[in-house]
Amino acid sequence: MATQEQILQAIYTAIDEVNEQLPSGAQLAKSPDSILFGQSGALDSLGLVSLIVAVEQSVENELGATVTLADEKALSQRNSPFRSVSTLAEYIQQLLADGSNG
Amino acid sequence: MAAMDKSTGNVMLITGSSRGIGRYLVDHYIARNYRVIGCSRSMSDYTHPNYEHFCLDVVDEPAVTAMFKQIAQRYGRLDIAINNAGAASMNHILLTPLSTLRKLLDVNVVGTFLFTREAAKLMKKNRFGRIVNFASVATPLKLEGEAVYGAAKAAIVNFTQVTAKELAPLGITVNAIGPTPIETDLIRSVPKDKIQRLVRMQAIQRMGEFRDVSNVIDFFIMPESDFISGQVIYLGGV
């Protein structure tokens, strides 16, 4: 089972990839507190799509697990798992624990 | 073929590449110095140093994603995806089994969906991509006996137009070609007089040829066509 630290690292890899496409003033910070989406979030909807795809790929590359992040389950959560880096990491950990892969 | 640079390249994927139009397109683009990756359920007897074949069913999601992973590892990019794999069936609606509908939706729609999604994930890294889908004149001509096939291809038209919008910010264009009947296995079982009646509905009344298909695809994929997306070009003046 992947540790929280490994999951965060996979998210940071994805953030690096997404930051390449973002202007220098709008870069995502590699921190658990970093707000991704919502009123004070750094990403627009397409940016969030790019991040989700990048995170799915980095989780597969670094943790060897296939996860589908944006499905009905994610969208029906009372608190969006895409709000911040830490909520996303928790959601990935929950998916890995449930074995609800891809 | 323009010289390969950071934003444009020559790695191409063609589905349904072991026979018919797909097989012709492999030959066509290998001759134009593309690196071509093909796939089909059956093996391909085509061999060339710039051709690689994957045996898979286009609706088998794990097999499809595994293939894209290998493409990413080996080539690091994908520039062009041609969603050619398709299946047809001609029958009166009262004589069409549900299994036929499911098969046609699977190969034509589900396959195109899966390959478009996975191709776009790879293409977005370079902010360049060309996706070409296969529609059919069966949709605009509203042919009797092709309710299911025409509906499946109508889905491709709408899918092409919507994905063109969704993928445009990533530098990816999505277009479709709608061929007329062409001499391939796909129409082998259709009676000759039915084909002739269909040809007479076209503005230009002849059977389509492989070169008619590659001509439209050549246009869609050229780097200069970066302002052409969401379009469906039907052959024969339909």
C-alpha cells in the first residue's frame, strides 16, 4: 500500500507537468495546502482536467496502480476531492485502499 | 511531410489496420515517412521497419490503455490518430437482432471514444494532435436498411464536433471523413443493385476509391490545417 508521502509525490510530479503549461504567475504550489479548484483555486476547468489526467498517469507510473479519479463516485462526494492537494491525496489513498481501481 | 519539430511530428496510429482502408492507409503513410502503429483483432502480414502492429480489440479498454502506454514509452509522443476500425450491417430494423446493434455501437462508437480519449492524453503533452474519425454517407443519405449503422455513424459526427471543442485548447483538431461505398470487405455482402442505387444518390456518381479517403485525411492532418476542426467531409458530393 502506498504511503501518503508517495501519493503526494505522485501528485507533485503531475503538478510539475501541468505547471509547464501555466504562466509563471499562475503556477501551482507543491504543497498539501495548495488549493486546486474552486473560488480561490489556481486552475480553470481545463487545467483541472489536465491535472487529473496527469495525476492518473503519475500514480500509475510511480505507484503501479490504475485509478480512475473523475467518475460518478468522485463527483458525488459531498466535499470535492479536487479541492486541494491534500483532499486529492486522501481520495487517492481511499481508492487504493478500496481496491476500486480503473 | 514537414520536417519534424517540437510541435509537429510523424507518429501515427491507425485502427483496423490489417485490411481494407486501414491497410491501404498504412502503406500510404509509410511511403510518406510516417512512423505508423497499427492495430486490429487479427495479425497483420505487413512488415516494415517503421510499422508496428498490436493485436487487440478496439473495445478492450485494458488492452487499449496498455498499448498507449507502450506507445508513450517507445515514442514519447503521438501526433495523429486515425479511427478507421468499423463494422457495418445492413438489415431491416424488424430483422435486426439486439446483438447487431451492440456490436455496431461497440466497434464504431466505443472504439472511437476509447482511442480518442487515450490519444488526446498523449497528444496534449506536445500541444499538437490530429484525430480523424470515420463517419459515413449512410447518415446524411438516411438509407433504408442502415438504421443501426447510420445511427452509430451519426454518433461519430456529434462526437467529432464536441470533442473538437473540448480538445481545441490542447492544440488537437478532430475531424471526420464520410466515405461513400468503396470496394472493401465492409460492403462485400451488400447486393450490387443496392450499392448502385446508393451511388446514384451521390452528386458524383462513382464508387469511392482508397485514394479519395487518403486525400481528405492528408488535408486534415497537415500542420497547416490547425484551423480546421469539428468538420465532416463526405465523399462523392453527398
